Amino acid sequence: MAESLLPTRFLFRFAAPCLRFERAWTAQGCELSESHRLPSLDEMERRAGYADVRAGWNDTGLFFTVTVSQKKHPLWCRENKLEDSDGMQLWIDTRDTHNIHRASRFCHRFAFLPAGGGRQFTEPVADQLLVDRARENAQPVRPGMLKVHSVIKKDGYQMAVHIPAAALTGFNAVDNPKLGFTYYLFDREFAEQTFSVGIEVPFASDPSLWGTLELIR
């Protein structure tokens, strides 16, 4: 029997619970519990995910943590080369719309790097990016609104992220408790890890290819 040319994850629509996080963001970031851990869907295509990715929410916005370990080579991160750097990109649709192929103003794209900022390239970086081919762009985020904290280790890093509700057009957990969502985690040593479909299809510009986060109270 011939193998399908489509990636396995393309054949399904994924939803994952995003549990409420009761604490606030601090200067040390945030710690999400094991119950906040997102499933590793890379295993559906017989490849293991290399990072622990967790998600939480409360009325102040969304929280994410990423842990990468067992690295043998140093990170490569540059604030002026966000898409080429080791780190994470997030796509979030506050209307969870899966029947459009071009992003609306409710669709957001953010980039977070564990390092790459400052004169010595040691400071973490948080920034907003445009969604490719969008019909409308999301409201611009004010400088300093996105939060990121990281700890660099010999064999990897831990990174915590906070996206305030004010940075997410249309964010309302009561009226819209489901978010269109995917992430793209890149590491020059381990390659890519994604939530829904992978780089074989144009998920970066097509909200219909994103999964769903269900905000659980």
C-alpha cells in the first residue's frame, strides 16, 4: 500500500486543554505545572518532540513555558534575525476560526527567544510579527508589553512567556473560550517542533491549519 504524501497530522484537527493558572507574572517569570503540559503530536509522525511546552491562562492573558535540554551545542539567537534564531513562535486566533485561509485581525503571531538581545546577545527577546498573507493585521503591541524570562543552562534553556490580554485583540475567555493555536519551536541542533501540522504545509499563513486551545476554568 502506498504511503500518503500528506503528513499524518494534516488529517486531523487537534484540541488541547489549557488550564487556568492562578498566579501572576513576576520578575522570575512563571512556573506551569505538569498538568499544563501540551501533548507532543510529533510522535504521530514517528519522531519525538525534544521540548517540554506548557500553556496556561487567566484573566490577565496567556502563559507559556518551554524547556529544552540535552543540547550539546550553544544557542544561536539574534534579535534582528527572529525567524532564523533558536526559539519559539506562537500563532493565536482569539476567534478559533478554521474556515478561513488568510488571517483576520483576531490572528496574532509572536516570537520569543531565550537570548539574542542586548550588546552581548544574552538578553531574552519578545516581539510581534505579521502573519503572512493576512487580510487584516492584528493591533500592534506596545513596546515592553510582551514578557519573557529565560534561564540558560549548559545543556539547554528554560523560557517563560506572558502575552497580556491587551496584546490579544478579541481575547475574552467567557465569550470565546477556544483559541486557534499553533507553535513553531526551532533549534539548530534538534530542528523543528510544532503543535499542529509541520513545515510540510503552509501553517504559518493559514489559520485553517492551526489547532485549538480550550481555556479550562
